[in-house]
Amino acid sequence: MEFSIVPWCTMDGKHIIIKPPSHSGAMYRDYRGFFSIVLLTLVDANLKFLFVDVGANGRVSDAGGWGKSKLRQAVTNGELNIPEAAALPGSAFKRAICHCD
């Protein structure tokens, strides 16, 4: 992956309802009882998609989708240009930019 994490972005996961694959049993059944896959996105303040991951089975939570994503792997392996924690403007407290565990 070749992009830098930028300030003022947000990540979210959504369950997308699907027709279950043949012989998948309850693997794609989500917490609401629907069959779904997880869509995980990272979007910047200008509504530009920086990352999209689709396909984790609906049985996983947002955290489970994050745990299986290529983005988490890249962050964990130090493959992205993530800045060190720094004080936010007008604050003396340092905040972590990214927390993966």
C-alpha cells in the first residue's frame, strides 16, 4: 500500500446485505439475522476514500472486519507513513494518531 494516513479522517464498517453463498451455513449471518458482508472504509475530511475493504463475512463485528483487513496488517507492520503522537492544536496533551490493538 502506498498512501499516508492523514489527519482528520474517519473509519467505519457497515454490513451490506447479500444473498448467502451456497453451503455457507451461518457464516454470513450478522447480528441482526441478515446475511451480509462487511464494508470497511477510511475517508478523509474531503470525503475522499483512502481505503476500502469489502468481503469479511457478516458474522464478524466492525472490530473483526478491522482485524482481518489489509489496512490493519499494513499499520501493524509499519508499512504506512503514520505520524508520531503529537499535541493537538491548543492542547498540551498528546494523542495517538492510530491505535491498532
